[in-house]
Amino acid sequence: MKEVLVKALKEAGKIQRDQFNKVHTIDQKESISSIVTEVDILCDKVITDIIRQTYPLHTILTEESGLTVTDSIYTWVVDPLDGTSNFAAGVPWFGVLIAVFEHNQPILAGAYLPIDDLLYIAEAGKGAFVNDKKLTIENKLLKNELVAFSVDYTEDTVFLSKGLELYRFVIEHARNVRCTNSLVDLLLVAEGKFGGVINLFAKIWDVAAPYLIIKEAGGLMKNINGTPLVFHIRKEDIGLNYPIIAGSEAIIKELESRLSQF
């Protein structure tokens, strides 16, 4: 499965690299913060075709084509182009995310940043790596670290207000705030370059692969309220929001007093 995962990441990444900084067809999805291009659809097809060539009986869940259910214990969760808004704007903060689940637990994960040719791989119990270099997250203090904070359009003004209060706390206590609102933020956490990331609006395909990569690097990803993250792979649950916080155990602990408001 690892070989298939890497092939799918690289093939989709090549398409993105070749199509970067070109004119694209852009359609809005559920809100002004969510768009799709023809490249998303093309990458989705390439990835699913590669998976099905070797594992035709596995379940596949992708952002663009939804859930194709089988009786298999394995599910491939795919974001064929994470960071579409960045890609469409000509900003090089985008890539591919794929996670393989056994039942409801990710056991294999990969991410690929095609512009920088960075390949991230994690296997449950075997560590996380970027271009074969082992990733290790160290416990550091919030005041010494950069933290990413991602937020999108929402009609839930109460939830948004709570999030912005947390944002204020991060600004007051972290070294500084940075944000690409894409997989890049989470991968920088796995590399130890960001101390943490908070994302108020994410779907399972946004966080499944980074969850395992960060975990295997020695970090944590939790629900925004500080409880353990539980994934649901059912047709009725694929639209669920996964507001998350990720980073070192020490930094998440520093933020715990603020997380209880959610």
C-alpha cells in the first residue's frame, strides 16, 4: 500500500506542478471560502484510478468524488489538491494528502508538496519522515514558537467568536502567528518549524493524513475542545467539521485553559 500511496501522491503532484501559474476554471462550492478547479477533479481521478488498479475492493473517500463503499476494512481518504485557493491564486502553498485507514484508524499517511518536492510518509508505530529524514517534534514553550491559525467563512457566529477569542490569546502568548490555511501549516508542525496549528474548519480529508504524520513525529492532534480526535467514515458523517489543534504536548497543554470554551 505504501508504494501505491507514493505513486498516487507523486502523479497528482506532477499534475499540480505542471498546471501551476496557469489559468484555471474556478467554481464555488459550499461557501466563498471553498472552491474547486479542473485540476482538483483531474488529480482526484488520477489518484482513484491508481488505487483501484491495485486495490479495487478498498473503500475510497475523496473530497471531490465522495465515498465509494465496499466491504473492505481499508479506506483511502484523499484530498487530491489541498490548498486550492492558494493554487488558483498562484501561491505555492498546496499539495496532496492521502491516508489509509484500517477500520476507523489511520495506519499509513502521506503528503506531497510538489513545488518543493517534499514527500512526507508516516506508518503507525514506525515514525514519520520527510524525504527519508526522520521527523521529531520537541516540547517547547508557546512564547518561543510560531503558531498557525486557520479560519474560513461560517454562519455560526457563536463558534467564530469563540475562535477569535482563542486567536487573540495566541497572538498575546505565542512568538507570532503565521498561516497558509493548507496542509503546509500542519506539515510545518510535523517538522518542528511551527509550534502548533489551530484550524477551526476542516474535513476528514484535510486532517487524516497530517494526524498520523504529526502523531508519529511525536506530537498531538486533538479536537479544538481538547478531547481526543475520533474519525468517522460513514456516508452520513463525511461532511462533519473537524476543528482541530495540533502541536507538541507542551504547547497544547498551555492552551488547554482556553480550549474548554468550545
